Amino acid sequence: MKKIISTQNAPEAIGPYSQGIIIDKLVFTSGQLPINPKTKVLETEIRQATKQSIENCKAILENAGSKLENVVKTTVFVRDLNDFSAVNEVYSKYFTQNFPARSCVQVAKLPMDAPVEIEVIATL
């Protein structure tokens, strides 16, 4: 049975989806745009945007009873693959060892013209 995750510490969904889902012993987050959940402001500078997207994933995981250390897979969507090293600079501050598997792809456009969107899968 799946359980819906909902927290005020991450941005509200901007469409018909959940912030995250727990099924069995896995937590799946929806893609997290770099929106500050308190101010509702979209971060546009790539380093700040990456940080905010990861912080949003972290908040969802914590609400589910998990943590970033339990992440087994991330998917990073970037508007511009030239931002790859800037994303890695911030990403490596959150994931320092036993790195999760990861995909990073450039996409034509993200919701709200965000520069990055990140989703994760973690264990409980």
C-alpha cells in the first residue's frame, strides 16, 4: 500500500501530483523545483537553485522518516548542461560518500522556467 507524503517544509505541488510517495521501504519524491517553501520564491542562480531543490527533497524525505544518506538514486534535470559543474559543486556538499546512482539530463524547458529540478529515491 502506498502512503502520500505532504509537508509544509517543501513547496506545494503545482499540479496533480504528490510531493512524495512511500511504498514498501522506498520513498520516491516528485521532482523538486528550487522554490523556497516559506517565501514561495523560485531561485534562479544555479548554485542557489540546486541547493534549494536538494533542501526540498531533504524535507520530503525527513517527513517520510528517511534522510539524504538513504538516497539510492537521483535524477537531475538542468535547463543548461553547461551548469553541470556548478550543480556538482553544490551536490557534492550534500552527497559526500557512498554516492547514489544518478542521471543528469538537459531538458528543453522546466516548469516555471526553473534552471534545475531534482528528484530522489531513498530507502526508509
